[in-house]
Amino acid sequence: MSHDFLQMHLKAVISCLLIFLYKVHTTKAGQFFSSGHTNNWAVLVCTSRFWFNYRHVANTLSVYRSVKRLGIPDSHIVLMLADDMACNYRNPKPATVFSHKNMELNVYGDDVEVDYRGYEVTVENFLRVLTGRLPPSTPRSKRLLSDDRSNILIYLTGHGGNGFLKFQDSEEISNMELADAFEQMWQKRRYNELLFIIDTCQGASMYERFYSPNLMALASSQVGEDSLSHQPDLAIGVHLMDKYTFYLLEFLEEVHPASQANMNDLFKVCPQSQCVSTPGHRTDLFQRDPGSVLITDFFGSVRKVEITKDTINLTSPVEPPIQRSGSGDIQIESLTYVDQLPVAEIIHQKPKQKDWHPPDGFILGLWTLILLVFFQTYGIKHLKHIF
Amino acid sequence: MYLQVLAACYKALSDHHQRGRYAALAIAAVVIVVGIPLWWKTTETYRAWLPFSEISELDSLQLQLSVDIEVVFSRGTLTPEQQKKFPLSHVNEKEHQVDGLRYKYETRYRTATIMEEDALNQPTAAEADLSLHMLSEKDVKVYVGQRRTALLRSPPFKSSWSLKEVLSNLDVEVEQVVSTMSFSHQDIVAALSDRVRMAKVTKESMADSMRAIKSSPGYEITFSLLNPDPRSHSLHWDIEGAVQSCIQPLLNKLAPIANFSVDSQILYYAVLGVNPRFDNSVSAYTLSADSLSHVINPVEARLGSNAASSNPVLNFLLYVPDSHHSPLFIRDHSKREVPSNAFHSPRWGGIMVYNVNEMYGPEAERPVDININMAKVMGVFLAQLRLMLGVQHTHPPTGFVLQSPGSAGLADWELDRLLWSRSVENIATASTTITSLAQLLDQIGNIVINDNIAQQVSSAVTSLQSAVAELEAGNLAFALQYSREAILASERAFFDPSLLHLLYFPDDQKFAIYIPLFLPMCVPIVLSLLKIVSEAKKRRADKQAKSD
């Protein structure tokens, strides 16, 4: 009996030791093998139109700003905004989109690159971007050119319901279609890992149907709950942000490219006391433990780098370039603009006589009406009394 | 008479009923026989025929790779008795149960011809001379040349050994040479990484698979010169000449694999995203290895790429530090100096730092004209380009010496290795694409399959079958060509814009559409049929009652 106990104890010790050694080994393994990705992409979509949905555009632009700040370049971001808030006629501060009241933070900036704007943001275009089935004439900036080692961040915001998300107030995308699109991406190995964040009412219903591996999803509210907006700004007149994305932005502002914050911190963003709705997340399809996934694996773009150890000795010398002297003998003919605008002529020009045009339709119609009324009242036979 | 009228009325009524019954039956017949098939046919989606059975055969990919080896014995290595059986050929097959991979090595043994003997002995043949030189050194057993030959020096054979013993002694070394010069099991498994579980792959080959860019029909290579300080340095680099003489030979050799387009640019006022630290011990600025990963992102935003093509881009940047931060050195993880002063990022490209502070004194007139030494720069870029394109680091066993490829950029056997892994990768990717496309089209009954998609799929399937056959036969060039055609056709079929699945109707929506159309029509028909049936039953019951 004591022998068995001893044996069990020994086995436990050995397995503990093995586990400890294994853990040491994996922490010593290079950065290469902890995440397995070499590049990052982001697809940020705002699906709502009209001025009173200002907050959805501000949501998307806040995430865009964080993602750019943490390193993902514009060439790797597909930004879809369904309406133009910055240059909207009702915007009292044109060319700005604010995310804090009292206009503290302008998320529009001066280097925003919107890839799909206005009516181009449709369910069809969104699915085409995800699956890659774009017509051959689509330029590079409108494509998601990810490969099997890309980590992709997908952020959707707008108005949604149980199992669907509304696009442009006229069409919807269902959770089944989204799950199928992700499955097609997986089949074609268009992603290594994918983080899906959605900030709409009943957002958790959108990730219920996912069935492809390596997906992690976050939503701002559960089924049956509404996601609420944060604060209105009295000067602009609309709600500026949604609660979940507001606290998400606050969290992301503290993250810098070298930070070690992980996904468990992200799950804690905006608890029910702040958000009123209950944010949810889904990690069962994800291979790695969320605690070991860095925020910068998805939101930033930390490159794996190797030192180049070997070089090649080139035996045949490259022809030396032509020696150029410092003063620059080569005379390049100075280029001038062709005189397209003969300004002198324009200044002294007399105003041109406008040609006479016959009166247009409205005037004609008005005269006809007056004549008709006149004849109706007085009759034709009374004409001779007038003329 | 009243009764007669009644009878006549009754007969007319029953005739009327009879006509009504016939009318109801006729309408029901028309609806069922004509209407339902017509509705079915007109709401059907057009689906061209696809070779589903052949596609499912492709799913269980059984690859066989064949290598032809020729072992030549020089004079004096074997006794005449051992040489009796020459020329001899021997086939060795290895099979890996799990992955379905089979390797066939066909080895031919023969003695050297007179010409080969002379070539080996001639001191002026540079390669032979060098190789013999190398072999005469102590620890070198094998010298692998630039083309497809290797010279192997083995310990002398006992003359009492039979030929079999001699060959079995040689086998181990020959196998080592073959796995260095053609492919090893790890390489092939790494190329099949999409289909095969990665558990059995070593860390090196996984790093290699992550570093090398995925197989693609074309690549864009961009060389950029970053000049953050144009007021102090006026840089001149002859990039055209350098590309022509250094990079183009490599790209020409790799032409069967992919199309390459090369361009170059100069960026002014482009800074690295990291502030280098001044190191007093060497009185220079240093970039530590950890900060290197943050260098690339701010620069990438300014690099740009060709908007018209969707090919992957490989960027090679040459950074000349500004005069206030010169010289700039890169340190590796153990804080040692890096001789090449360059680093690279997998699947992206490489950056080299070129210091120019030694080329001028403090009194020189600004901006200083500087000509960049392209040979040194291209040596580094060429090495990085080889890594990016998948020419793996071979880790040959001890005692092996590999001849440097020099200006050709790539040794023939390195090219062969690349062709093997590319063919296998292309075949694996194309077959996965085709099978997943077939699965997708099978599952979703609403997608329209046009004729052009069916044609692409069929041509992809035939190309794949040809590629597998050519691999079996050992014709590497044809296998690669067929695998390229297969991948192009399969990608075109999979990414065809018309395959968008927007026809997703949940079942309740289908009911909601059809019920208002069909229900009002079907209700009178069904009711009248029921009435006919019940009347017929009643009449039969009456007849029965009458007859009783």
C-alpha cells in the first residue's frame, strides 16, 4: 500500500518535472514559433449610413487609428465606411470625426485611406473582399491579399439583430453567410488566425455559427441585449461613440508596439457595470490559449526579424557607374510650363455679350396658364373688346 | 310529366357534375404533369458538369518522387574482379505510410570513362583542380560542385570484398549526398505543410517554411534606397547595372518557377522608426536585435507597390544613415557585430545599412557625392533573395564542402531542390483548392457553375494528373510546368467572381415566397379532388347498399 503510494508520488513528481522542462523549452523557443504569423491584415467595416449613425463611423475610425498606430500599414488595411461623416453637410466641424465629447480626439486625422466608401460598402463587396473573388480589375488597395501566415483582424459595427447585421439600411448579412465565408477563407488558407470583433446589438449571435479553426470572436452584447451608445456631444448633436468601442479605444491607447498585454485583458474590457450590455467572447475554435496571445498579434504588426549571416561574394565586379563631377556639367534643358493660361489677355478682356435666349419652360408655362384663365373667364368672343 | 322533367333535370345535373368532375381532374392532371416539372426546370440553377469522381481521387494524393543517380568509380578504386558486374543498376524504394509519399532512387554504377579520368587528372581544369585540392585536405569527404556533380572520397575498399559489400558500404555516404543534393523527407513534408500535420517537422524546416514566400505565379522585387539626409549625402547607385549583372542571372535561372518583375526607387527623408543608441565602446550608433522588428513598419507605409498586380512583393532596402547618426551598426542577440550589417524579415524582404562616414572628411562640401559599392550591396541582397525565394539553408553533414554559386546565383542542384519542393507544393495546393471547390459546390446547391469554371476545373484536374505522372517518371521540368498550369487553372476557377454565394435562402424564406403563389391555386384543386373521391366512395357505398 505504501509502495503504491510511493510509486504514485514518484510518477507525479516525474510528470511535474517533465511538464516543467517542457514549459521551459517552449518559453526558450524563439518568437518564431509562439504565434506563427508573419504579417497582419485588418478589415474594418462600418455598415450604417445617415448622419445619426455618426457613432458607427467614429467606432471604425478609432479602431483604424489604433491599428495604424500600432504598426499595420495602409496597404494592409481594408477600410469600408458606408457614409461620409467628416464631409457631411450637417457636420458643424467639417473634416473631423470626434470620438470624445468636447472634441478631444479627432480620429479622422489627415492620412485616412478609405478603400470602400459610400455605396460601395455592400454585403456582396464585403464577402468578395473576404473570399478574394474580386473582378480582375480591382486595384491592390481594395484586395485582401493575405496568405497562410497572416493574422487578420475583422471589425464590424452597425445595427444588427439576432443572427444578422444590417448593411446600408437596405440589406443584411446573416451569421451563416459569415461563417461560410470564413470557412472558404480557411479552405484556401487565407489566414493563420482571425480575430473577429463586432459592436452591434445582439452581437454574440453573429459568431454563434462559426465552425472554422483558429477563430476568436468578441462581441459587445449577448443575444437579446442592445449595445448602447456612449455620450452625445451637444455641439455636434449626435452620439459620438458606442460604449464598447469607447472603452476598447481607451484600452488600446495604452498598448504600444512592444507591449505584452494579452487577450485575457481584452476580454475584460467594458464589463457590464460600464457597458450595461454583457460583452461576450468565443475561443473554443482557437488553438492557442488566449492568455498567450498578445494584443499586438492582431492589432499591431510586429515583424519577425532574422539577422543575415551569410553573404555571397560576387566574383565578377559590377561596372562602376559614370563619374559625375560635383558642379554638374550635364546641362539639362530647363523645363517650362506651356503657357496655358494667357493671363494678360484675360485681365484686359471685355465681358462678352450674352446671347439672347427665349424664355424657358417655366415662364412659358406661367404665361399659358394666365392666358387660359383669361379666356376661360372672358371667352373668345370678348377678345374684340380688348384688341 | 313532372317526373320526366325531374328525371331530365336530374340527368342534366349529373351530366353537369360529371363534366365538373372531368374538368377538375383535367386541371389537376395538367398541374401535376406539366406545371410542376416546368416550375422545377425554370427555377433550377445552371450547373455545368464537374469531374467529381476524379477530384475525389485527387484528394488522396499519392505522390511518388523519382531520383536518378549515377555513381562513377574512378580507376583504381575497385579491383577488376569487383568491376566485373559493371554497369549495374539498382532501384531503391522508400515508402512513408502516413503521408502516402514514396521515394524511388534509381542508382546506376559504372566506371569512369577515359574522358572523365582525364578531366579529373588535368590540373588546368579549374573546377577539377579546386575540388581535388579540397578533397586532399583532411576532413573533407565530399565536395559538391556548382552543377549536379559531387566528388566523394571514401576509405579504400578491401580487395577481398565482394561487390555487394562494397556497394553496401558506399550506400550510407551516397544517401547522404543524395539527400543534400535533391531533397530530404523533411523538405517534402514541409512543402506539403498544408495537407500534412506539422507535428513531425523539425524547427529548422518550419522556420524555413515560414521564411520562404509561398508559391505564386509571379513576384515583384523592389530595391529601394533610403536617404534620410539629402542635404549631406547625394547618393548615386547604379542599380540597373547591378541588377543586370547580379540579380538577373538568378532570376533567369528561376524563370521556370515564376515570373519576376524588378523595380527600384529612391526615397528621401525616410527615417527608421527606431532611435539608435550611441555605444561609447565602439564610438558608433547601434541598433539592437530587439528593436529591429519595429524598424520596418514606419518605412513600409512609404514604400508603395505596383497597383495593377496582386503578386507578392519582396522589398530590399538600402539605408544610408544620416550624418548625425553615422556610423550605424547592427548588433545581434548576443550583442556581437554583424558582418553583413543587414537583417531580413520572412516573406517581406531585407534591409541593409550602408555606412558612408568613412568616404569623406568633415571639411567636404555638402552635399557630398557618394557612389555606392554595388558589389558589396548586391552580395547581401542576393543572399537575402535566395532565402526569401526558398533556397533553403542546407545543413550538410560534417565533411561536406559546398561550392559557392558565385555570380550565377544558384547552383544547379540548389535549383533542383527548389523545383522538387515547388512542384510538390504546387501539386498539393492545387489539389486542395480543387477538392475544396468541389466540396463547396456540392454543398451549396444554389451556386451557378458556368461553363468556363467547369473548363478550368477539368484542365486543372488533367494538369494535376500529368504533373503527378511526370514526378513519378522523374521529369522534374515537366512536372513543374504541369504543376504551374494546374495551380493557375485551379486558382482561376476558385476565385472566379461569379461563384459568390449570395443565394443563401433560409428555409422559412422559401416558404414565405412560395405559399402566397401556390396555395390559392392548389386549394380549389385539392378540395375538388377530395370531393370527387368522397362522392365516388359514396356511390360505391350506395351501389353496395342497392345490391344488398
